[in-house]
Amino acid sequence: MRTLEEAVGLLKERGVRITPQRTAILQYLLTHRTHPTADEIYRAIQPVYPNVSVATVYNNLRAFQEAGLVKELTTGDHASRFDINMTPHHHAICDVCGKIVDFYHPGLENLDDVLARELGFTVTEQRLEVHGVCPDCRGIPA
Ligand code: ZN
Ligand code: MN
């Protein structure tokens, strides 16, 4: 998902009603690839849409998720984060500032074969979380 037109088109195709609030949430997700929480999105759009509540943002994100437009990321007891990048990818998580960065590592696809061979396991999705410390928190340039 790269553009708002693309996202809106997909929602229409899947029978999800388009509202100005929904468009604003999509726009936020498309321009902030930080895996925001519902609360972060709420605080960003609230000045423009004063009638919106955290609950409506959450419900809209739920609708996007059901339409296959976003993925909910749950990590431990932290608030859910939302990811509009539906291309298979993995996450590098900074344990200091909590930021989640997308990364791709095609070599990991071999894992499907390893699991099939060793466990008779059919992999439907791979989502790897790698923890560490990001360059900002290490105080060095990326
Ligand atoms: Zn960090
Ligand atoms: Mn992601």
C-alpha cells in the first residue's frame, strides 16, 4: 500500500464505507511508517476531527484489518500497533526507545522448508521480531 488512492480503492472494493475520518487515518498510516498505536493516530487527527474518539479510531483500524489493509501488532502487554505495510516483512525493535523498523530478509524464506522438513509444519506467515538498540539510541549515525 503506497498511496491513499490505492488504499481507498481497496476499501471500496471490499465494501468498506469511506468516511473523512477513515481517510485521515489511512493518510496518517501511509505517511507515518512507525507502526503507530490507535492513541497516536487519535492525537494526530483529533485537531482536525474533534468529534473522533480513541474508540472510533480503534474501530476504524479494526475495519481496515478485516478488509486486509492493516495488520495489528501485539507485543506483550504493550498497546497494539498498526502496520499498513502488507508486504511480508520482519521487524527490528529498539529496546530503548521502542521504535519498530521494517526489514526484509529473503533468505528467511528457507525457514518454510526447514519447518516443513523437520516438523511437518506448513508455514502460513512469518513474522520475525529482532530486538536490539537502534542507531539513534546508540548515539551514532545510521
Ligand atoms: Zn532506539
Ligand atoms: Mn512493519
